[in-house]
Amino acid sequence: MVKEKAIARETNNNVLLLQIICVFWFIAKLICWRIWTTNRLLPTAPVLSYFDSIPAIVHALLFATSLLIILLLIFKVNKVLLTSLLVNEALSCMFDQNRLQFWEYQYVFIIFIFLVNFKNPRYIKASVVFLLAGLHFYSGVNKLNDSFLQTVWADSLGRFLRIDVRAHSQHWLYYCGYLPGVAELIAGMGLLFVKTRAKSDIFLIAMHIFILLLFGPFGYNVNAVIWPWNIGMIPTLYVIIFKGDEKVIDMKPISIGWNKAIILFWGILPALSFFGYWDKNLSANLISGRLPRMIICVTDTSKCKPLQKFCFKKDGSNTCKGLPKINLLNWTLAEDKVIVYAEPRVFKIIQNKLKKEYPAAGLNFTYFERANER
């Protein structure tokens, strides 16, 4: 009887967790609705060129179906809905890799966790905890680079505290920029252990609140699609750790059956991204300054009039030598409310399609390994 009550409480907590995920997933998809359709200027970047022939109506139907299933899961959880959503999202992201945003990747894996543990609800919490631990561990590791110091850290202190940490006199403060990454990776690891789990959870909740203040409407006011993700992470972390007795979280289930995939995709493969063998978007590369960029120099803007609204003359690095330039990241943020899937193969697909669509515009493309380009 006691065991049955414990399982019932665990099941209710799992349902609450899934409801939280679905609510903020739904909001995020609405914010960046264009990326899920072809009603945009940004070319699609499918996994296979064959998918270029997929009609626009199919993209729209997949998007509408996704929203419907996510809504239904808020009210009722069953295997048919979970499986349908998993297949739907896989197809949609195969038709355009730019849809595989880090939050989409995380939510899809949580759906996977619920599906493979449908008959073992007590296994769900352990798998989600490991996923969150891997997410924050690698997010912290990714911030330990000079690009993070030069962009996110330096710009944030300059904007909010009016401190130029690049100045020689502020040398020590500049290198303090490594501390956020170290703190996050330690907190991520702390989620795996009983004695440190609660403190790590509180720190990570505070971190997500800070990120909202930094990038939300009262801060930089950019990349609005990450706002619901950060808001959603707060109750997610609370429910998974503090809802019920956190000491009962047994991490053994992550080594059982299909749960091993969580270890592979959230514990092992992200490490390969540092050597170029795994995608950065799938490796918790969040606000790190490490994402590659693509700059498009335009010789004749009159030959690509639809793109003129994304063209700018400001070119601090003189990449385009006086010509108008398009920063692909700024383009996708402005039009589609997401960050472009920052991998050279995706850049190449977009490049080839733009050259074909605007042959007389004299488009030239430059890739930057990191985000330092201004």
C-alpha cells in the first residue's frame, strides 16, 4: 500500500513536470512560428537535399500538429501522443535543421524519457536529473573560453555596471568571467549527488532568473524565444528536486534499457563537440561566445531587395570592405526569432540557396569560427 502511494505520488509529479514542459514549449514555438514554416526569407536547411521538394503545406501541417499534440499532453498523457510528438518533431527538424534549437532538443529528449519509461514512472526523475546535470555541466564548460570573456562577460559589465573590463586596470575583473562557467558546471555535477543536489538546484534556479534579467525585456531585450525556456526551467528544477523527498532519487535507472541513450547524448557526445565531432547546438553551447558565424557581403543590394532590411553598413571588422553586410545570426533573430543552427554544413546549404536565388547580387560569404566578429 505504501509503495503504491509512493508510485502514485511519483506519477503525479511526472505529470506536473510534463505539463510545465509542454506549456513553455508551446509558448516558445508560437514565438518563433516562422522557423517551423516556409513563410520566411531564410532558406530551409534540410538534412537531405531530397527534402527540398517537401511542399510548404507539409511544413505547416507538422507545425500545427505539433502545437495540437503539445496542448493535448497538458491534459492527458498517453503513449500514442508521446510517440506521435516524437515522430512529428523528428520529421520537422529533418526538413530544416534550424528548427533543432537547444530547447527543442531538450524537450524532445524529455518526451523520449517519458515514452521509454511509460511503464516505469519511477525511472523518469533519474533520467531527467541526469539530462539537466549534463545540460548545465556542458553549458558551464562551454563558457570557459576567451570569446565568452570578450563578448558576453565584457559587454554585460560594460552595459550594466559601466565597467570596461578590457582595460589594463581591470585585468583581474576580466578573468573573473571564468567564474560563471565554473560555478554552473559544478552545480550541474552537484545535481547528481544527494548531499549537493538541493544547493545546486537553488543556484541554478537563481542563475536562470539572472539570465532572464540579463536578456529579458529589462536587460538586452533580445532572443525572446529563450525567455520561456528560462522561465520554464525554474519550476522544472523545483519540481524535479524539491517536489517530494529528493533523497529518494535513485540514479541507477539511467543505466537501464533505453535510458542509456541519455548517458550517451547528454553525458558523452557533447564532449566530442570540442573536437568538431558533434554539433555545438546539441552540446549545451549556451551563451558561450563559441558559436560560429556567417557574414554575407552584398555587392548590389538592388538585386536582392527582399534582403535589404537585413543589410547594414556598420562593419567594425571591415569584413566586407565597405560593402553592405548581413550577419546571418542577426537575420534569423530578426525574422525567425531564433539563432541560426551554427554549423558549417548548414551555412553551406544556406549559402548555395542564396547564390542560386540572387545570382546578380554578388554575394560573398565569410565564416567565423567564433562569435568575436562584430
